[in-house]
Amino acid sequence: MTLHLNHFFSALSDPTRRAVIERLSFGPASVSDLAAPHPMALPTFMKHLAALQRAGLVHTVKKGRVRMCHLDATPLLAAQGWLAWQRRIWETRLDQIDQLALALERETLHDQ
Amino acid sequence: MTLHLNHFFSALSDPTRRAVIERLSFGPASVSDLAAPHPMALPTFMKHLAALQRAGLVHTVKKGRVRMCHLDATPLLAAQGWLAWQRRIWETRLDQIDQLALALERETLHDQ
């Protein structure tokens, strides 16, 4: 899980790779169609694709002479889980601070 | 926004940095308390802390001789927004595929 999250967040830290995920959300695409909008050499683009594959976000299937890329959103769900968990802890703490402030305020009013 | 997401996802791609966020979710901590559980030299730990600060996830306040670290969860919310958006597009597409399959199934039954 730790290694998965490392690869996943690392894959998302680059705008080209996020753009590829955004494109694949709408449906599969060939490597050349995916590469077309990005102003870089094909070997550089292939490195980005490899990072996405390592993160488990993209898998490819060869159909004749064309390699088609598909999105696998499973790691997205795992990362959403981690972020939601952090947010819950953080919000619970803020709630506790609010309650403490309210209790102190009541106590102060009671003392007056 | 793009630059923010780059720094944010890059910050989360390392287990030490995720552990620091998990720790700070429960409340502020001094740099030395934060560094204590991690088996690395202090300058290395400080580099991790700098990456978290660059991502806007941690800010520090000096209290006397102690530097206290606080979590700022705002970038967490932005990243959750990006992930949720991707998931919505992806799920809408899966729904459309389901509906298409259902329509084809009905058509086949109707033809029989």
C-alpha cells in the first residue's frame, strides 16, 4: 500500500501525466493519439506513460499494430481513501477545538 | 493551480512526508518531535519538511527557541477536488457503457 501510494502520488505530480489521466477518463486511446497534444519527443512521453503504468493507473493492450491505453481508476480510489482519512482526523480535531472554545466561553460567562 | 498540484502530489509521494502529515493531523508539533521517529539525519528530515512547506501543507511558527509546525489542509481539499472530478468523469463513462450494454441487450431480446 505504501509503495502503491508512492508511485501513485509521484505519477500525479507532473502536469503531462495528469493530462493523460484526464484524457483517458473519457475512454481508451492509442499511444500516438495520447502523445499528440504534448510538445515533447516520443521517448520522453513514453517515460511519462511508464510512470503511469508503474502506478497502476494505465494499462496497455496491443491491437494489431496499435497499442491502446486504458485507465485503471483503482489507485485513484485508494488515494482518495488516504486523503479522506487525513481530512476526517483534521476536521475532528478542529471540532474538538471549537467545542473547547465554546466550553471556555460558557465558563467565562458563568464566572461573570 | 497546476504548480500547486505538482508540489502537493510530489510532497505526498514519500512515506516520511505522509507520516509527518498524519502526525500533524492530530495537532502542531516541534521540528525535533516530528523528526524523532524517523531514522535519518536532521538535514535530510529538514529537506522533507521543506518539500511539505513548498506544497503549502506545513507552516512553521517560532516560539522562543522552538520551531512549531502546523498542518494547513487547504491543498488537501484542492487535491481531493481533482481526484473527485476524475472519478466523476470516469464513473459517468462507465454508466454510459452500462446503459449502452442494456440497450443492446433489450434490442437483442426484441429481435428474438
